[in-house]
Amino acid sequence: RKEVEQDPGPFNVPEGATVAFNCTYSNSASQSFFWYRQDCRKEPKLLMSVYSSGNEDGRFTAQLNRASQYISLLIRDSKLSDSATYLCVVNMWNQAGTALIFGKGTTLSVSS
Amino acid sequence: DTEVTQTPKHLVMGMTNKKSLKCEQHMGHRAMYWYKQKAKKPPELMFVYSYEKLSINESVPSRFSPECPNSSLLNLHLHALQPEDSALYLCASSPGQGSYEQYFGPGTRLTVT
């Protein structure tokens, strides 16, 4: 089982749609969880951290289910500017200390 | 402000060249990282400097060598690279002390000819 798994998509949605991305992780000892956004040929940018209680930032809502080792990201009222690749990222401890493990990303394309 | 700077933005080098990539952060972060990213793939961790201690991904070839002159600077020295080393090289930093989110620089796009 891969450490962090995501549906690669692509997700093609019209403006105003609601879209949900899912992610699972394999290491139950993982402690921190994030969603990053990456535009084509740009660096990943932190979108939001994910907390057990769930958290919301404007149109974006993230959820974490530790028992199921499952993370989600919900985007409401999609905008053209939301088109990007969304990376599910999990922090894990290894011999190097702490490391971020990236999923392969889910591609979103929002059209008018 | 969360800002990590990297130079150069683009680099073309031959297989016999020696070059260096530079990364700088002024956020007081205690950990810095080098990643390699190929097209349509997620970033792969190469090196970690955390509290002045270096950790290495053992799969990274020795033609890549990191250097951390101080807690704000991180260099990546390149020597005798191969064409398959062409990629986007990303630097990141994180606060440490229980905060593990990482902030990425814009990257150096490296082409090895």
C-alpha cells in the first residue's frame, strides 16, 4: 500500500460546482496533515492544514478521520482560478527526523 | 511573510560542469529541505537540515551534495550530473518546534545537457 494515495483525476467541473477530493494514508503514527496546491510549473503552496476537528477557510473545508486514515478536501463554488493540482501531504517521522510524504496529486480543471 | 528565495531560476549545465543552487529564508525556520520534482510527479525529498543536523535520502546520488552555511542558507552543489537529473529543484523550510508545515521556494529549473 502506498504511503499517501489520491485519486489522480482529472476532475473537470463547471464554475460554481462543489468538488471533493479524498486521500488515504498508510502510517497510523502520522501526526500532521496538509493540503497543498500546485499550479503548472510552479512550487507547491500550502493551502491548509487539516485538523481532527475539521477546519474551514472560506470555500475550502478539510476533514480528517484518524480511525479510517482518511483526509478530504471540499471546494465549494469553484472558481476558474481553483484549477490546479491538489496534493495531499502527511507528516511522518523517520530516521531523518520529520518528513513530508506527498500524494501524487489530484488535478482539478474548472471551466466557464 | 512566508518567503523562501532560490537562485538561479533556470540553469542549463553540461555533464562535466560544477554548479550550485542557493536557497535562503529569513523566517527563523529551523529546518530546511531540498526536493527534486519531475514533471507530473510529486516532490521527492533529497536532504533535510534540521537544527543544524543533516539527514540524507540514501537513494540520492553523491553527485548532489548539500551545504548549510548558516540557519538561513542552504546550498546544493552539483557535479557530473546526468541528463536524467534534469528537473525542478525545490527548497523548503519549516518552523520546527512542533510545526511541520513547509514553505517552498519557487524552484530552480535545471536542464542537464
